[in-house]
Amino acid sequence: MKEVSAKSFAKVLEKHGWSLLRISGSHHIYGKSGSINRISLPIHGNKALKAGLLRHLMKIAELSEKDV
């Protein structure tokens, strides 16, 4: 799995219909209409997301590796 920064993952989420609901500190909370799931994305500059967290967020957002 390639390294992806939180900022670039946020752009991918927005491209797939997720919208920014609120910001709580450094965590951006995303939601999608018709879904009860929320995604809390920790944005710390251009630091890459760790592989386990990225995999978990992709599963919630129903994205595959080719989408990222």
C-alpha cells in the first residue's frame, strides 16, 4: 500500500461524495448523505497516514486501493 497524506485522502473522499461536516482540533469529520458512517481524519501537515488507519478509513468509505 502506498503512502497517502491525510490532505490528499480528504480530496479523494470529497471526490467520492463525502463532505466536511466539522473540524474538531486537527481532526476533520466527514459524512455522506444516506450513510450513518462518519470518518474522522487526523490532518497533521503533510504527514502520511499509517497503513492500518488508511486501510480502516478506506473500508468505512468503501474505497479500494485504486481509488486512492
